[in-house]
Amino acid sequence: MILIGGLLAALAATTTVPQQQQPVASQDRAPVARRVAATAQLAAQEYRNGVVNGRVVAKAEVEEATLFLQEARRSAVLLPEAAGKPAVGEIDELLRLVGATAPPDSLDAHVRTLSSGLSQRLGITLDELPANTPSLARGAEVYQANCAGCHGAVGRGDGQQAAGLDPPPANLADGPALRDVSPLDYFRRISIGTVGTAMPAFEGRLPAEDRWAVALYASVLRLPAPRGEVPPSLRTFATTGPMSDDQVLGALGETDSTSPEALGRLAAVRTFQADHTDAASAQVFARVRQQLDSAFMLARAGDPAASGRAFDAYMTFEQVERGVRAKSPALAAQLETEFASLRTRAAGGATPDELAALRRQLEAGLENAERLLGDKDSPLNLFVQSFVILVREGLEAILIVGALMTFLSKMGAAQRKRDIHIGVGAAVGASLLTAVALETIFVLSPAHREALEGGTMVVATGVLFYVSYWLLSKMEVVKWNHFVKSKVKDALDSGSALALASAAFLAVYREGFETVLFYKALFVAGGAGSVMPVVAGILAGSVVLVAVYIAINRFGVRLPLKPFFAVTSAFLYYMAFVFAGKGIAELQEGGLIGTTIVSWAPRVPALGIYPTAESLAAQALLLALAMLALVWNFVIEPRRVRGVTSVMVPEPRRAPVPPAAMAPGAEAVGPAAVLELRRSLERMEADLAEMRAEVERMRGHLPADRPLSAERPPR
């Protein structure tokens, strides 16, 4: 990695370059300053273990503190003079206090002064705790691979390589001796190593994520099995990571720090593994953006601290970088390069235009990275969407086919049902072939996967919106019956078997194509974890469809079409709204659409809402079209129909009205009115045909013809 390579080179230099070395470049001062502060803090900790009541009780600990301070001084001289000179002065004072066997509290106070001075003068954060709780499982792996050889399998300092080491490895299972040590202390020691011992510095050997994991694991080796609940205030690692055992026990309200119950509660806090949720990732990205805002502000002002603040932003991004790299190596590499460019240009006098371009690139990359990690629909949401898609599309297909069969019978063409069966079978086969073809395209084109996924979701958005509008326009039963009757009538009038089969094929294949398209978009939106809930929704929907089919065909159950269409129309529009936002996001990740960040916009992945102008514009267009559709279907269209009806079919009048008294234009009917009248007559004709068929059916159930007198009951 570009930045890590430079960081490791700087760290190596701090251990080998003599004191008269020239100060390092400004972009390398952040890791050096952190090393100075961490080394001084470890020195104060060792000194506290070696001095009690003004007397040296452990000479080795005091000597180790001196070595740590000398190492801190060698690193401090590499800092820029404005920060390095005061730091060297503080460290010299610390060395004097150690030589005078001063109280440990005085060393702690000077170390705090040293750390705060470095942070303020360089504009950096010295302790970067991860937002997510480190993985204890990963910590155990790292410990066994790198630490168990000396410290032993369970931390007792009895590893195979421990023999002959002077001083011997620390006993990490010694609880009383380590009560004032926190996971942060372990992280510092693991990163820097221990001067004068066999403990090496792992800063150049392990990534920060692994060092945090093994630091947390080492801090639980001295604890018993966990017991009890963890208070909400102690469930975040950012809170407990810097806390020693005594501090955690105090926060728990435990007065006896040696009781098994208290130590069990302490172990519960240390081993609490908070879920790495979207909220945790969101916190990391929010912090990165805040640090970038600060870096750009300093860079525009010409402040050299901008480079250090940009490095802080990158180090924070490192907490989620592995997850981003696992899903999109190209995006992770792009962000890494852009962070490096920002550090270099911020330190080298970039122009405002260059800074603005860098900011746009970083904001767009971070937006795409956050989507990769944070966009995960809940299994329940995926199940409901999958269930509704199949039930809606399947019910519509059942209704269409059932209506076609019914009207064939009522029009005396029951022998033509075979043509409908052929059309339905062909439509099912074509739908399956469409699914295979669509999936094959995605498999054969991995290089353009984001573009294909985004295009699929955008197409699904348009189809979903059209279907939701189409359902709204068919909410009235009269309109639905007229739609189906007109299709049957056209096919029968043609006299062709292919025409009737084609009508059934097109009606069913439209549902099949929509189903395939919607499910592909749903799998794309749901990500890797969408398979099981989506499949479960398909199975549940299939059971419902079978039950509905049996209820309709065997028991004559009639579905309430109006509420069915109203509910499914609203749900399909909701899915269209979500797919619009996520489809644009996929196209942005594929580089086909630009990314313009809208800082004030919210982020609601469950609704496909992202803070980009492109996705918000697409969803705003859908909202506008939805409002137009509602106004047209429920306001304009009913008024228009009522107006045509009042002209073509006037109310009965008590007395004839002379032609001169008629409203102007009433005697002349426009084309739209004629068309509406023609449709009304067609509906009336179809209804009459249905009534005739019903009369014939009832007549067929009557007894054979007999004389009328024989049927009359006696008076």
C-alpha cells in the first residue's frame, strides 16, 4: 500500500538514525509524533511499577523506563523544530525526574503535557481507537502465530523460546500485576516493542487491525470466564479500550476487585463483541469526512498541519479499508492513491482548484465505499419483497388466465381453451429462458458487472413504475373485466388459434419477464446475503399461489380486486423508488455516471436514498410522476368521464327541450366522446352476452319440457 510503505520507512528510520539527523518531511511527522507519545507513556507506566513511596522496588522497571524515554528522545529530534524542540525539553525533564526518583504522578503529569503539546502543535490525534470492537477470534490467531512462542499458549511466559531470554517474557496471566494495563497500553507495546528485551516492534509486521485484535486478546488472558450483562455504557471499544481493569471495575461499581463475581463482570466487558453493524461503519466514514474537512480547511489556509490531518483521515479509513478491498480492490486502491495525493499536495502548496478536485474525488470514492459496506437489506425486508413480487405477479397471471377461460365459456367457445393452455406453457418456458439468459450475461461480463447491475435496476425501476400505474388504472372491476373481455373478443374475432394462444402467451410472459427482472434487481440490491431470504419468499409465495388457485377454481372464491390492486400498486411503487436510488448508485460505482455529493441530504439505504444529486434527481422524478398518475386517475379521468356521460346520456327531462334551448355544441360530439360511447356500448354488449350465457346455464339445470299446466301447482 502506498501510504503504509512510506509509514514503515519512517518508522524504521526512527530506530536507526542518529540524533543529529535532519527533521523528517512534514508528511511523515504524524507517525513519528505518535511513536514519541506512546513511548513516553509506556515509560511512565514502567516507572510506576518500579517506584513506590519514593523508593525503587524494581530496578529493572526503572531502567526500562529510562530506555523508553531515551528512545522517545531519539524520535522527538526528527520532528519539525516547532514541535520537536518542546518535546525534547519535556523528555529531558522526564529523564531528570527518573534520575531523582520523583513520584510517579509527576511523570504522568509531564507525559500528559508532552502528548497534548504534540497533538496541538501538529494538529493530529495521537490515539486512534477503532470504531469496531477488535475480533477476539482474530486476536487468538495472531497471538498463536506471533506471541505464543515466547509468552506461552495461555500467556504465562513459558513458551518454547522463553528459555534463556533475559529478561524473561512477561506473564500475561498475572492479573494483580496487570490491573492498571489497558488494551491501548498493549497496543502501544505491541506496536513499539520493548527496548532492551526480545520483544520486537510489530508496527512494521502487522496491520493495525491485527495489532488491536491481539492487544484485546492479551488483555483477557488474565481473566476468568465472563459472567453477567454488560452495561450499555461499556459496550463500545472506544470507551473501554483506554480503560485499565481498575477503571472498568470502578465503572461497574465493584468495590471488591478480587472477587470472582467482579472479575467475571470485568471479563464480560473485555470479551463483549459488539456487532460490526452498518452504524459502526457509518461512524468511521463520518469521522473520516470530519477529518478531511479539517484537512482541506487547513490546506486552503496554507497551514502545514493539513498533511498530518489528511494522514489522520487515512488512518481512520484503514479501519474499514480491508472490508472495502475485499469487495472492490479497485476502489480501495483508488482511495489509497487519492489520500496519498492529498497528503502530498496539501504539504506542497496545492492551488484551490486542485484541492477542490481532490475533494470531489475523495467524497465520491468514500460515498461508493460506504455503500459497499453499509447497504444491506434486512433478511425480513428481502423476504417480504420476494414474497410480494411472486404473489402479485402470480395472482395477476392467475386472474388473467382464469378470466380468459371464463369468458371463452360464456361466449360459447369452450373448445378453444386448448389454445390458451398452449400460450401459457410457452410463456412459462420463455420466462425460464429469459432468467437463464439474464444470468448468463452477468456471468460472462464480470468486468462490467456494476454497469449491468445498475442498468438492470434502472430498467426494473421503469417497469415497476409502469406496472404500479397500470394497476391503478385497473382498480375498478368494470375496467378490469373490460380489459380481459376485449382481449378475448379480438382473438375470437380473428378466428385464428395462433391469435388466442398469442394473447395468452403475451399476457403471461409479461408477468414472467417482470418477475425475472424484479428478482434479479432484488438479488443485486440485497447483496451476497440475499439468497436465503429471497428464496424463502419465493417458496412462501408459491404456497399462497397454489392455495389461491385451488380456492378460485374449486370453490369459486372471488378475490377483492380493488384492495388487491391498491395495495400491490403502492408496494411496487415503493420498490421502484428504492431501485431507482440503488440503480443509480450501481452505475456510479461502475463509473458510468458521475457522483455529485449533496452534503445536506440524508442517507437512508433501506429506501435507496443517498446524498448524491444524481440518485436524488431520479427519485424526485419518480415522486413527480407518481403525483401526476394519482391526479390523472382519481381527479382528471373521473371528471372527464362524467363530462362525456352527461353529454352522451343526458338526464331524463320532464318536457322536451327545443333545439334552440340546448347547450351550444351539445348536438356535435367530438371524437373522444364517440370513442367513450363506443367503449360503453362494448361493455354493455359484453355484459349482455354474459347474462345470456348465465341464462343458458340456468336453463340447462331445469327439468325437461312439460306442459305448462302440469307445472302449475294446484290452487
